[in-house]
Amino acid sequence: MRFKNPYMGKLEKISTLQYWILVNSIIYYELSENVVSDKMFDANSAQLIKYKARWPKSYTKSRWNEVFKDFDGNTGFDLFSKLTKAQKEHMLYVARSVINQCKRGWR
């Protein structure tokens, strides 16, 4: 993921990647849909792992730290199971919205 905003800090970059990975893993593993290529998912996962190594303090301060604590970039199949009930409901809504937008040609 390219971050073109020069004012975006470490924590925002980490949180944005985590959110993106979480939404797309829910789309794939929970809703049996696919809106991004495996190559893109893998690249963003690898970027998050690099940020985790580069900025460990910021990584542990991210909103999604508990969900991504053991994330190694290989798969996101278990991320959904780590969410609270309220988070699951919200993220399913977001994931379905993304799918609907993509089906309307918003890729």
C-alpha cells in the first residue's frame, strides 16, 4: 500500500494496513468472496510485518493490536475469531459494503 500523505504517521500506517487486511480476510474467509488479488493481500501483509519489526512500539499501540498480535503475514484466516461480538458485527457490515461497492464496479 502506498501512503501518499506525508503527514500520515507510523501508527496511522499500521492501523490502516491492519484494517485493510482485516476487512479483506473477512471478505475471503467468512463471506467466501474475493475483491483483491492474493498478490496484493500478500504484499500488504508483508508491509505490515515490516512495520511491526521497524516500529514495534507503534504496532502495540494500534487499535487492532490484540487481533494482530500473532499475525505473521502468512494468512488472515483466524483474524475474525479474535474480534469481539460488536467488532464482528461492525466488520461484517464493512466487508459486505466493500463487496457491494466492488460489484458495482468500484475496484
